[in-house]
Amino acid sequence: MTKQLQDRVALVTGASRGIGYQIAKGLAAEGSHVIAVARTVGGLEELDDEIKALGGSATLVPLDLTDMGGIDRLGGAIHARWGKLDVLVANAGLLGVLAPIGHIEAKVFEKTMTVNVNATWRLIRTTDPLLRKSDAGRAIVMSSGAAHSARAFWSLYAATKAACEAMVKSWANETEKLPLRVNSVNPGATRTAMRALAMPGEDAKNLPTAREVAARIVPLAFADITETGKLYDVRQERFLDYRDPA
């Protein structure tokens, strides 16, 4: 069977566990060389072992995404080694805290914004010229249903994901005449550590696994994807259009 991403280069953040880990494995299985970014070295090494077992290859990048200079240097290193980037999966993120908006500590608010929003923008800035050099560049930015539901006590996380979606829409509009396709993804409730932290009383057995969710996201990196500036809903298995308020 022909691998859909043979000889492509893909960058995945938050690749040491959860959905990011499984997306990285899925991209490698399709033939991509995976640049795996995460803070946890042990998780990255485990991922590398699994990718090698699949016959794939990876470059491990232990990096805290609060290190903005490190993100910039990553873009430079990718350019020096490969001259382009074919796939970006901006998956890393923090839940922050679920609390009344007036009770959120400033340091928690600032760190969550830094990782979820500032680092995502920095990744976009450093990879945009690399993705433009690909004949079929694909950018996938992880979002959440929280960006639209804005449930009580979810203000911080919801705001970060809404900000990411806004950046993706603008980026897609800027690049719509290029081969680059840029989309957000709502994975839905998934059996991950973050979900368990947010919903400790929930029965995780009723949720899809990270592997199952990642299997739906990996095809968004394929060359036959034509949609851009949209939100892919994993549960509905389709792209959704953004709509202005009535």
C-alpha cells in the first residue's frame, strides 16, 4: 500500500503523550519523518522506539514551549537540515485551571496563554516560510469545543482555543492561493490525562482513545485535502464552516 506521506517532514508538538503521541506515530506510519517536540524526554524516547518499530524515523526535540527563542531556533534548524516543512501539528497545550474568571491567578493565566496562544503563534511564524516551500504544506492546529461553548469556569482554556482558531482563520485567508492548507481541529472528549484532570468524575471507558482520535486527524495532512480555514470536528468526521453572528 502506498504511504500517503512518504518522504515528507512533519513537526508535532506535545508529542510525548496523548493525542500528539498518537498523531506522531500515525504520520510516521504514513511515511513522514517526524520532528517530535515535547518537554518530557522519556515520552519522546518511547515514541522514537515505537516509530522505529514501524520502520519510520524521528528527530526528538526536548523543548519547553515557553522558550520562545527555542521555537525560533527550531525553525532555523529545520530550514538548515530539510529546507522545508510539509506538515505542522500544533498540538501542545495546557488546561490551565477551571475556576470562576475572577478567581484565576495571574501566573496561571499568563502561563496558559503563553503555551496555548503565544507559542502557537511563534510556531506559525517560524514554520510559515517552511510550509510555503512544500508542494502540499498542511497545518493542523488543535482546538476544542470549549472555544465555542465557553462554559462556566472554562474561560481561560476557552479563550486560548478561540484565539488559536482566529489565528488559523486569518492565516488561511492569507495563504488561500497557495498549496498550503490550514485548519483547526476539535478532537472532542478523549481518553487523555488532560480530560481526566478536567472531568475527574467521568467514566473514561465511555470516551474514544487518543489513538482512535488521532487516526481521524492524520488524514488532514494528506495532499488531497483541499479545505482551508475550517474546523474539522472529529466526532462528526467533517469540516465545519465558520459563521458570523446572525
